[in-house]
Amino acid sequence: MNQEFIDFLQQLVDTSQIVIDRPKGSMHPWFPGKEYPVDYGYLEGTTSIDSSGVDVWVGSLGKHKIVGVLCTVDLLKRDTELKILLDCSDEEIRLIQNFVNDRDMRAIFINF
């Protein structure tokens, strides 16, 4: 993995406020019964492909360190996106992958 890319991504996280708009245990707004397994939000003041903030999953490790990214393809929205995984344990990564790889979306995890 390109260390410069990882460092730039970490700098983006370190210089942004994390907004958790879908806390762990909350329900997905469009898919009833689908519960978020880990805190999910975005980096305030950033822009992603869908014109909202860069998405971030925040786990329980508490180190403020990126552990990897999810590269997603969403056939419903017809887009692709990069989602940052911050402070996620191996179990949390597994839960996130199960959550995301459902219905019309697929993702691959790139581990840092």
C-alpha cells in the first residue's frame, strides 16, 4: 500500500471533525430493520462523490487511526465511493462488511 496515500487520508481525518449521524444500534433510514453495527458518519467540511461529507465508520479501538477503507459500488444510487474505517477491530470490520454487502451494494475492504 502506498504510505503517502495513507498519510494523506489520515491527515484528512486528523484535520476534520467527525460527525456521527447514525450511531451504533440506530436503524437505517431507508431499510427498516437494518441496524448499524458501528457508529457511522462523515467528516465535516469534506466532499465525497455523492456531494455529502466523506463517510467514516468509527469503531471501538480509540486510537484515532485509520485501519482501512471500503471501496463500494452501489447499483441503486449508481455510484462508487470510498468509506474510511477508523478504530475498527477485526470483528467490527466483519460486521461492517456484512452490513454494506447487502441488497444493491457491494464493497471490498482494503486493510492498512
